[in-house]
Amino acid sequence: MIFYPGGLESALTSTEIRQGIEKFEPWFYAHDLGNGFHTTPAIPPQVVHIHNTRLAMVEAAVALHFGPRVQGLECLDIGCHEGFYAVAMSRHGMSVTGIDAREENLQRARFVAAASGAGVRFRQGRVETLACDEGRTYDLTLFLGVLYHVEDPMLCLRQVAAVTGEMCIVETQVVDEVEGFAEWGAREWTRPYQGIIALINESGEFNAGNRETGVRPMATCPSPKALLFMLWQAGFSHAEILSPPPDAYEQHARGKRVVCAAWR
Ligand SMILES: C[S@@+](CC[C@H](N)C(=O)[O-])C[C@H]1O[C@@H](n2cnc3c(N)ncnc32)[C@H](O)[C@@H]1O
């Protein structure tokens, strides 16, 4: 039996943890499983820091909004992958559920949670049908790194809003803003753009079985203004793009990826 600081207790023996780490390779994240156990991510070393930045930004936003209420919060991690953020939220005392479209990711997530002594529930599900599948709300929802892999971002954000009780944190790649006016029935009648959505062909990665893609080969990527406009239209009362910390991952520092907090 392995014990972790903070009262968490691993459900697995050292041998089981060692075997699990090997069995589920390749890993996407550098999971710290405690007691010297960790996984080595297969992503390029210079990209690994992305997760430190995102986690630091999520933790700061959650602490600022919820304060001491963090203990016991109900959190839904949508597109939870190997459970990196779900387990991190659980370590803050939240009751966490993770959903993901891919069972192969969820198997790793369950192992990570068991090895870390985190009581996170994981189940297969798609963001496109979330509201109906869940039938309830969570105080905090995380929608990290998923929006730019989906075919229908507005549908997905409506689903995310429907299961968000209080605050949602969205993290996404963004495209450069395009400003302008669309003609709207006559040369002199125009409407300003509210940001843009780029269409992305992800079929190469999708057909190669990449575990990070969406459930269809077509992806979309919003500009920052489009993201804020869609969040509002999806049912969030206000949303803001958060400033990255000074040591942020280079994409966050350059504004090519953003972390956005949205409130119901
Ligand atoms: C790029 S990874 C991001 C994982 C994690 N949230 C993070 O930020 O590190 C995208 C994850 O979302 C899952 N996913 C993609 N499309 C989904 C969908 N439509 N519904 C639910 N999960 C989806 C993938 O299986 C993958 O685990």
C-alpha cells in the first residue's frame, strides 16, 4: 500500500504501478504518480511545459473564483484524456468526473487515478451529447484542448454550458483575428464579423489513430473574438481570456493558445 501526502492512498501496489506504467505506454503526459513513480510523455520535450502552464492557469482561476469553496466542488473534465487535469482537481479536494470519447485514453486515466489514490470517476462520452447524457450540472467544468478538435464548436459549447453550474474553463488553440464587414442583402447593408472560425483538415492525424483528435476528421479553430462571442451565445453570462503567467508555454505567451474563464 502506498500513501501520498494529503491523505491520498494508492489502490495499487508498487509492482502493479510499475507494470501499469509499462503496459500503457506511450504516455501523453508526465504524470507524477507519487513515491517516485512517474510516466514519460512521448510528446517532444519542449512541448511538455504546456501542461504546467495550463494547470497553473486553471488552478489560479479556480482559486480566485471559488476560494475556500474549492473543497468539495463538483467538477466535470470534458475530454479528460489520461486524467491529468481531473486527478489534479481531485488533489484539491474536488469530486471529479472525467469523460472522454476514447476508451483507450480512459483506461490510462483510470490507472493514473488508481495509482495516485484519486477517487475520480471516468466514463466514455462525447461532448456533442453531454447535456442529455449527464442530465445535471457541475460547479466547475473543464474543456481543455478539445474545442479546436470538434466539427461543430457552437453545438459543443452549448452542451458545455448546459452542464456548467457556475464556471467553465476553456483552453484552445486560436487563429488570428479577421476584422471586417459582411454585406447583408445590399451593398449598403453590412454586419461586422464577430470573429472567425477556421476549418481545419485533421484527417491525417485522425486516420493515423492519433488519440488527441476529435471524433471526426474535420476540426475548427476559433479566433479569440469568435470564442468569446460563441461562449456568450452558448449561455455564459460573461467570459474573459486570462493573462498567461510570465513563464508561460511559448504558445500561450504569444496568444496562439488561450485559457478562457466563462461564468453562467
Ligand atoms: C488534445 S486532447 C486534450 C486532453 C485534455 N483535456 C488536455 O487538455 O490535455 C483531446 C481529448 O479530447 C477527446 N475528445 C476529442 N473529441 C471529443 C468529443 N467530441 N467528445 C469527447 N471527447 C473528445 C480526445 O479523445 C482527447 O482525449
